[in-house]
Amino acid sequence: MRTSALSWILLVVVSLLVQLPAEAKRRDRERDERRDRRGRSEQVYNPGLASNDADLVRAVQDRRYVSFVTASQVTVTKVMEDDTLGKPHQRWYVRLSSGDEVFCVYNLDMGKRVPLKAGDVISMGGEFKWTSRGALLHWLHHDPRQNRPDGFVEVGGQRYGLE
């Protein structure tokens, strides 16, 4: 009888040890989904051309979805090779005034290639989201379905993505 009672207790303890982390992950996932839904209610930050990058910095730090955010005076830190899987996208990183980096993607089917090089100071507007890989700014071009404000990239006074 004693052995079966100890076995039962051991079984319960092991079950709890396995279940508790899974439950914690589920609660974290639900909390993040609630936070994302709250973030979606704050749909647009600074719809005109921003005078700085404060709204994008806030979105990055909050890890919050924003359907449209603008930033100016951000510095290109690295220009990547184009992503050619599926629709071709131009890709680069920018550094914000906070020191954070944001990965940017621009659909080449939607406009002319943006002439970028590391060190360029640019302005952008598009959709921001936090991904498993970090900060992402995309939809940096017009929206043919008009579901969001048209995105853009501005380099040297020339705007791209509005074609």
C-alpha cells in the first residue's frame, strides 16, 4: 500500500512539473495576443512625415503592431541582397535614434528600386510589426487595395513607392 501511495504521489508531482511550464506558455501566448489586439486599436502613429523617429522608436520598444508609422532621420546600416523567393523584395536595416535596428522590406513589384547604401539618412512610412526575428517595417509602397495609408521611402528628397 505504501509503495502504491508513493508511486501515486510521484506521478502527480511529475505531471505537475510537465503541465506547469506548458500552462505558463499558454498564458504568455494569450497575454501577447491580448497585447497585440490592444496595439491594433492604436492604428496610426503620426500619419504625416515625422519630424523624427520617436513614433517608430515607441513601436519598437512596445513591440506593438502599428498599421502605419513614419520616421525620418534614420540611418541605413546595411543593405542586404534582394529576397527573390516569391515576389522580389529589397531589404535593408536602419538604426533608430534609440540605437535599435529595424529590418525593412520593400516590394519591388510596387515601385522602382530605392537607391540605398549604408550611411544614407532616409525617411520612411509603412506597417510595423514585431516578429520572432525582431522589428520589421514593411508595406513601404502604395497599397493598391487602399487598406492602409500609402507607404514610402524618401532618399535625398526623392520619394519611392508611390508609383
